[in-house]
Amino acid sequence: MTPHMTVLHVDDDPDFLDVSSALFATGEAFETLTAPTAEDGLRLLEEHEVDCIVSDFVVTAEGIPFISAARDFTADIPIVLFTGKEWDAVADDAIRANVTEYVQKSGVDEIYAVKRHVEQLAAARGASLVLGEDRRDALSSVAPVSSLAVSATFDGEWELIGRYDWTETEELGVALVEAVESYTDEDLETFEPLFESIDAEALQAVLEPRPFDGERPGIQVRFPYRGYELVVTSDGDIGIRPL
């Protein structure tokens, strides 16, 4: 059973906040707090126990991204970056803030995908989610974050269509398109360029193991492509589901 979660949604577009509040209110598992500015979001973090943050790329009056300020405030709350900005425009800040998910928005409809991501985070945390206690301690007794993320990702509508080996010489972008080609049984020549959906080089840079740090477990990037939503994890898993 999905545990109760308090979700903080920060966005300077009131339409997204209204839709988010209405959508999360449809079930008993979520309470939604909304904030139109980074400052309001930080104030709510101070005043409430928050279990997940959904945030557009908003900044404080001093120019500090809210996701960075929120991560400084709390080290362990999952952050879903829900923004219209391209990944390469926010990648540095997203990595520094250790965001859990990235969802690119082109309209209000993508909030449904965001809700699914939050539900998966809730399911992954399961009985280990204990409000008012240290969440890092609560998660320490269950599987590593990477295992939780992958198992949640490929539940339900998701289908695993490939696994990328970081030791391969083939570029990740090529492997992604080939996996989609195989899944859809469509001719690769009919595909629009992947760069119209995401910067494949930036995607690889954010997910691949680093020479000095090694593997980077628990990172996922999701983006729309050819009428589907794709997910790529730092474990190399490639998944797909209809938008």
C-alpha cells in the first residue's frame, strides 16, 4: 500500500500548481503543498515535514536555484525536477542538487507523468517511510537506492527494452535509438534525430561511471521520444512506455 506522503510543488506558473493540487488530491496517499517562488518553497520546507519535492527550475532573488537551496536544507528528500528547460541547460545544477528524477514539460499533461514518478518513489520507500524520523536511517535497512529505482521504474506500464554497457565503444545515443527501433519494429531512417528530444552526450555524461568516483547508482533520466517516454538509468537500463 502506498504510504502517505507530503509533496511540495514549487512552480512560478499557477496553472501547474492548480493542476498538481487537484491531481494529487484525487487519492488519500498525498498531501500537496504549493509555492509560487523559491522563497515560499524554502519557507514551507522549514514549516512542514515534506517527503518529496517537485520543482520547476526557479531561483531565489539572489539567483540560487531552489533545488540547490532545498538540497542544502535537507540531504535526503527526493527531488523531481519538472521543467521546460532542456537537460543540458540544468544538468550542472541538477547533478549538484542530486535530483532523483528529471521530467521535461511541454504542457500541463506531463504532470500525470510526474505523479507516477512520485508514486513510484513512495512505493520504493514502502514501509521504510516514517514521517518525522530521519529518512536516511529509514532507508538504510532496505535495498540500495539503485535497486529500488530500477525495480520501481520497470513496474506497470514500463517495459525494459535494452541494457547499455558502459564499457562499450558504441555511443549511448546510438544504443537508445537502436533499442527503440527494435521495440517499435520501425525503420531507423524514419526516426527524427534524438537531439530534438535530449542531448545524448550530456545524458551519457550524467549517467556513466566516472574515473575517480566509479559507478553512480540511483540516477534516472526520463524524456519523451516518438510518442513514448524513455528512461535511462545509471545502471544502463533502458525502458519505454507510451506517453
